[in-house]
Amino acid sequence: MPIKSIPAIGILLLLLAVAAATAENNKGTYIVHMAKSEMPGEFVDHTRWYDASLKSVSGEAEMLYAYTNVVHGFSTRLTPAEARSMEARPGILSVLPESIYELHTTRSPSFLGLDQNAAMFPESDSASDVIVGVLDTGVWPESPSFDDTGFSAVPSSWRGECEIGTNFTKSNCNRKLIGARYFARGYEATLGPIDETKESRSPRDDDGHGTHTSTTAAGSVVSGASLFGYAAGTARGMAPRARIAAYKVCWIGGCFSSDILAALDKAIDDNVNVLSLSLGGGMSDFFRDSVAIGAFAAMEKGILVSCSAGNAGPTSYSLSNVAPWITTVGAGTLDRDFPAFVSLGNGKNFSGVSLFKGGALPAKLLPFVYAGNVSNASDGNLCMTGSLIPEKVRGKIVLCDRGVNPRVQKGSVVKEAGGLGMVLANTAANGDELVADAHLLPATTVGETTAKQIKDYLFSDSNPTATVLFEGTKVGIEPSPVVAAFSSRGPNSITPQILKPDLIAPGVNILAGWSGAVGPTGLAEDARRVGFNIISGTSMSCPHVSGLAALLKAAHPDWSPAAIRSALMTTAYTAYKNGKVIQDVSTGKPSTAFDHGAGHVDPVSALNPGLVYDLETEDYLNFLCALNYTASQINSLARRNFSCVAGKSYSVNDLNYPSFAVSTEARGGVVKHTRTLTNVGPPGTYKVSVASDDSVKIAVEPQSLTFGQSNEKKSYSVTFTAGAMPANANGFGRIEWSDGKRVVGSPVAVSWV
């Protein structure tokens, strides 16, 4: 029968059937989790069992990776039907489709007090024995931040290697950059072979992000560093004596979970001490989240895992990487700025920021136009590629609205159309947060409030004119820090009873090492090459904490990951020296624990915290029981048979976390938490103090704890009684223990559900 005679509904059903059949035959990558304890006796090696299980459902499928440390299982390519068949086989816990993660795109040491207190941190061999593993876009080994002058031999504990590949040899590693690997099987299985004309199939960083994060964490000391003269001075990572191991897992098309798991597997084998991951994906249960799964295995080996919180702020419930065994880091600002002023024809000047370095604008006011009025596109105000009319732009300064396409690309579009300069205007989505960029033409970014005033002039004057004036680098900016608008916020959508982020660290306008393969903007048309770049994101705040964790690990080799995180959290500060709470730049109001977690990191205080909240693997397993995870789900995550005791009452509230997130249903609701403190300082008596708003009453019992020796443990309970629900359904408080010298602080966040 001719197709034209088929009724419309028949055509639709036919198309749906074809689409369904196509989808059913299309292969995708899956992570297969196996119950290792159920391996039949005839197999002496688990990889042979994996292979036999795979061959039983697909004669042609091959393993991409067989995992040893992070997962009992493997990754492979299967059709949906084959995946379902695999999941039904004996010994299979789960067959999960692969996820794609994305990157969360120097004054920091002095701002954090490390310059004045360097003597407090060990510069002996213990500092250089610590190894920081960074999962990112790879590494540019020629960066001076990887200079190994003065370094001793590679630690004997190191079991990694320097993997060769495109534009990368073993000689690219040294006593500072002691290892470099790359992982691309999962990426290539989905997207095909890596185009080596665009990126190196090796650990080499052609993007810049990986070099920036690794040098932020542990870059060597480099004098005379700057970006085009901006932020000039000495650049150094947080732990400049620590060693660096780079694991390239992110490519042009993203970061694939099968590759991330393989890198984590190797990093554990290699014997790193700290892992830094400035990447994240969607929010899912921990037994489905590859980063959470890999981080659990790392935690068991004594490796602290630091992850970025995400750049989806200031929206609530926007966090990534919220597992309690991960240290989740949000972003704040430094006390440094790069002012660039907009001078208008009406005589008014408005402050913005810029990292432009190049030919100056003519020494006169220039015609000033709004992009939306010089474009034929409906979204012309955004300065999208090809949207501006050259005849209406040439020789003028253009005001573009922020959003959708990259900020620096907007300037490139203006330049391509013949514009001489740009004013980039924040909208409500970004408020008055100012992030500096190395624009390709004279340009500055202004906040939403300023943008409205500039637009009032632009739309009301018959002959508007403007120019942009660049002021270089300014320090001592107040208030600082403030919480970055882009920094992802709580509450925690997976487990609301665990407060995230854990803390904030510098993440705005951070100077660190850069790749020689790409310009500072990352745009293809940017031919400039720099040794250092200034960029922003929780991608930048995460390695600050990774490096600080390395410092604490060097000073306290016996501390667990939980103890190190506790020290960083309980000594973090939430107020400026004048007593006012750290500001949220997105609102201009005081930030809350859902924005800053425990507060802004203070590494000098963290060195000697007095008391810590410690955690062991069993505590996390009990936490999984409290989440009502099945035995199979726990096995997928923790790689063991662990049965929750029938009839036992497990409570998420009892996880020994350094912060408190309380969920209550109504006024008068009572919630009880228990905690245990471990003494890591001298003997002493700590007394408790509590503070809260009117929405919650906090009672601690007992009110003092006396410690007579090191590593002694003492427990206490906290009762939260809900008052009247606030307008935003959130209340906040703080619990502090002090011996008169040290303060061990914990934030409290209360939500009405």
C-alpha cells in the first residue's frame, strides 16, 4: 500500500515504532556493578568473571575498563536489551547508564594568611611527601608552576606513572609533576576517536582548566607572575611543596563517568593523598553517582576528596557533589579587583571590571548604542554570533546584555561587526556580581544596578556617547570575601539532613597557570598566549581547599579525611572583623549557611582546631542504612556485603558531621542530633555557646566537655525545638565549643517541610 494512503495516525505510529526500534538497537555505555562475593569458584580472577558475564549477553561487546578499587565491575557498550539481560544475570547488582559531567568553570595565599604564617606549616620532607591528584583536562608541563627546583626525589610511596601520548613524553614529568595519565575509552566509545588536530590524546592540557586547577592547589612559587600585568606578583599554590599527579578525564565533548571512575581507580592505586575534582553532573542518589562512588573508595583509603559545589547559583537546591564523604566547596571573592570605568556623555562615571590589555580607545567619547537596537535578531541584545549589523555598529561602543553565550564571545562579536568597545551588562540572573575577563577589545562588565542607570541614559539621550577607562589592579577591596552569585546553594536535594556546601574558598578572579595551547579567553580566534590566566568558578575554589587539605595532611599525617574536613569547617569564619555576616553578592544581604556552609576557610586556624568531628567507614555505612538503601544499593556503592540490622533504628541525624541541617514539620517540632568530638589539641575544658534566630530553640547537653588526653572522645546531644516558621521557611543558628583559645564552630540550618 502506498504510504500516502496510510492515515496520519498510522504514519505517526509507524514513525514511533521505527524510532523505538532504532533506540533499542543503539548502543550506549553502561557501568556494570558486580557482587564480587558471588563470583563462582571456577574463576580465579575477577576480570575473567566479568568477561564471561559480558560474553553471555553479547558476543561482540568488550570491556572499556575493568575496575578494581572504586567499583567491583566494569564498563562496556550495550544495547538497552542487552543491558536488561545483563542486569538479570546472577551476581549483577546494577547496570547503570553512563553520565556526562562538566567542568565547573596570586593573591589567594596572602588573603588566606598563608604568607605571614608560612612558618606554621611544615616545609620539611613531610610537606613534599603529600601527593595531590587532580582530575581535569590534563596538564601543561612547561608551566613554571611545575618547576621542581629544590625538590627531593619522588616519594617512595608513589606508584603512578607518566603516560606517553600526543605531544607528551615521560620527560614531561619531574619531581614536582610526578605523574600524568589520560582516560578516553569512554569518551571515544560514545563520540568516536579524539580529533588530534583539536586536542591531544595524552595528558597534555589543550584547554587550560586542568593546569589552572592543579597549580592553584599545589603550584610551585613563581615570581613575576601576572596576566597582561594584572594581579602582578608571586604566584604559588596552596601547598607549593606538595607533588602533583594529573589525570585527564575531560575532553571537548565532556567528562564521561566511565573515564572518571577509571581515573579514580588508578589514583587510588597510585597512592595519592588528596583528590581534587572541579567537575560535576546532575543530582542523583549516591549509588548512581560515579563521583560519589569513587570518592567512597578513596575515603576508605584515607584520601580526602574535594569537589566543586557547582556554578548554578544563586538558585536554591543547585548543588553538585553532596555526598557526606566529599568535601563540597563553594566560591567567594578575594579583596582584589580590576576596575574599568564607563564614562558617559552626561558626565557620570560607573565602575565595572576588566582584564583587557591592548590598544586604547580614542581619547574622546564615542557613539554608544544598545545591541538590541542594532540587530535584526530577536535576541540581538545578547550579541550572539552574527547578530549585529555592521553598518550600525562600526566605530561605536556597544552595550550587550549578559546571558546564553560566553561573555568574552560577545566582545568578539562586537569586534567582528566593527565595534570599538563593549559594555557588558549584568541582568537579574547575575545581579551586581562582577567577574573580570580578558576581552579581545576594550570592554568592561557592570552590575545590574549600574546597568540600569547606564541604560536610562542610553535610551533617553538623543546622541549617547561613552568611553571605557582601565584602572589596573586594586587590592584591599571591602567587603571581602562575599559569596559569589554563581556559587551553587543549598539545601541539599539528595539528603537535606546534611548541610552543603561544606565551606567556601576563593573562586573569583583567580590567577594561576595556563595552557600554552589556547588564549586566555579560550576562543578559537584568540591568538594570545599567556603563562598565567585569571578565571572564576567553584572550579577555582575547590583546588584551594584541596591544597589546604594537603597542608593539613603534611602537618597531621595520621588525620583521617573527615578530621581534615572538620578542621577546615569548624575553624571557618562567617563574619567580617566588624562583626557583620559575610555578604551574599547576589542579594547584597547577609549570606546564610545554605550559601556559605560552615563559612570561609581559614587555614591558619585549621592547623590547630582543638577538636574534630571524625568519621569512619562504618559511620557512612550506617548513614546509608538510615537512607533506607537496599543491600544491593549499598554493595554497588561500598563494594561489600553489608546488611542493615533488622529492627535497629538508624538516623541520618546521628552522622557525626561538623554541621547541622534540621528538618521539622511544624511549630513545636522537636529534632534531636548526637555528635562526638575528638581531642586533637592539649587537655582542656570546652564550654558550649549557642546562637539562633527566633525560629528555633537550641539546647545542648552537656554544656561542657573536659578532655584529659589526645584522641580522647566525648559525646553530646542537641535538641532543636521549632518556633514559628519564618517567611522563607528557613532558620539559622550556630553552636560553638571553646576552651578560651580555640573555637570549634558548627552552623545550624533549619528547614520547615
